[in-house]
Amino acid sequence: MSSLAAARADNFYYPPEWTPNQGSLNKFHGQHALRERARKIDQGILIVRFEMPFNVWCGGCNSMIAKGVRFNAEKKQVGNYYSTKIWNFTMKSACCKHEIVIQTDPKNTEYVIISGAQRKTEEFDIEDAETFALPADEERGKLADPFYRLEHEDKDLQKKKEAEPVLVRLQRVSDARHSDDYALNKALRAQLRNQKKRVAEEVGVSKKLGLGIRLLPATEEDAATAAGMKFSSKFERNRKEKRALINSASIFPGSSGSSMSAVDKKRLDLGSKRRKIKACIASELLTGGFKPSSWSKSSASS
């Protein structure tokens, strides 16, 4: 990008017809500094990014809008709580373009749904969440009364004793986790190094096998599955054919009831002759009764 284009992109380009008495560039161009976000600024409305503070049900299509989903909302002031401003946010849901209006509540420090949606009711068990039940608004007001505190002091002490084991356990867990930061960091880095080394070895093995993907470490289940797999081969096929040929042949030589063909008989005869020749040669070598060749005789006479 050239310097002129960069200056225009950053809105720092001053055209030749601009003079200092005309004010800022925004005033010269007749636009607001916030551009499209301030298109309704004359009505007291500013376009902002609003994040849903809790899970709600859409009033238009009854679908759930999760906490943290962001919208382009119209923000405007609708009142004051003492010196704190009360803001109103108007937005449209992405599922059905239904209008949702949410307003701040400075008194109770939370958001209130005015229209277009319904807050999802979520209840948690105090014991399962390992938290404490906050006192209700009425009890908070009564705690300022010294006579009320004196009457309920025994109950408060009993609640403290019941909750003390949970607090002690949480404190011990926190101390164990954060007692030695250097040791925790060292263990984590060693774990990451071992993981990187294992991944590099797996990639090397995959490249040797000519694979484009990384193979996971072998397990006992993989070994059992591989051992149970059988692939057909030429040797296995020949063995089965010979076994079937032997089973179909008659045990009596020259039997008229034999169902063997001439080719199969010839093959068996050649095989038996070959085995007999090999057996004879082996016996002669063991007994020393072999006949020397002509080459060996000529070498001995010389």
C-alpha cells in the first residue's frame, strides 16, 4: 500500500481544498468520528457490541441464546438511579430476527429483560457445587440489627463448624497446587518435551512406512486384532490345493475307482521319484559310498 493510500485509510489525508478554518476532517467530510455506529446519534442512540449476560430463550422461535453471544445493539439512556445511568439495549436475534430489549438494573447490579426473550432458569445444588447459599435480601437488612444478630449467633456458629471441613479441604488443595510454582512449571515443561519427542518419533516411523499421516502408539487391542487377521497368499492357496488333491486321491495304487486325472497322477509320480532320489543321495553321502566324478579322478592322477 502506498503512503497516500495508507493515509487515506487512516483518515489522515488532507485534500487540497481543505483549510484549517474548516475544522477537523470529520467536520469537513460531514461525518461522525464513529461513522456507521453513530448514524442515530441525533436520537441519542449509539450502535455497540452487546454480549448476552446469561442464557435466554428467544421469544420469537423459542430457541436458546447462550451466554456470551454478541449482538449489534442500539444503546440509549432511559433513566437514572441516583447518579448512575440506566441503559437500554435493543437488538435482533440471529435465529428469527426477533427484537430483544434488555435494560440495566443498577439497584440490584444485574440485567433485566424488558421484552423479546425469557431468562433461562438454572438452579444448582449447593452441596454438589461446594458453594454457600447467600442470604436473602430480607436477611441482609436484618443483619444490621444487633438484636437479630445476637439471636442468630448460635446458628451462625453451627453453620461455620459444618462448613469448616470444606473450607479446610479447599485451602489444602489450593496450597498443594500453588505451593511451588517452579516445580509445577518444570514438570509441565518436561511433559511437553516428552510429548513433542513422542510425536516426532511417530512422524519418523510414518515417513519410513511411506504414510502421510501420523500413526498412534500401538495398543494390546491393536496387536490382538492384527494377530487375528489372515490374508490369502499364493503359498496358502497351493497348500490348500495339494491338501485337497491328496484327500481326493485313493489310498490304493492303481484303483479303478480313483477320480484323479492323468495330470494329477503324473504330478504325484514325479514328486515321489524326486523324494526317492534325494533320499538315496543323502544315504550314500552318509555311508561314503558315492562315486567320484571324472574331474576328481583326473585331479588325483595328476
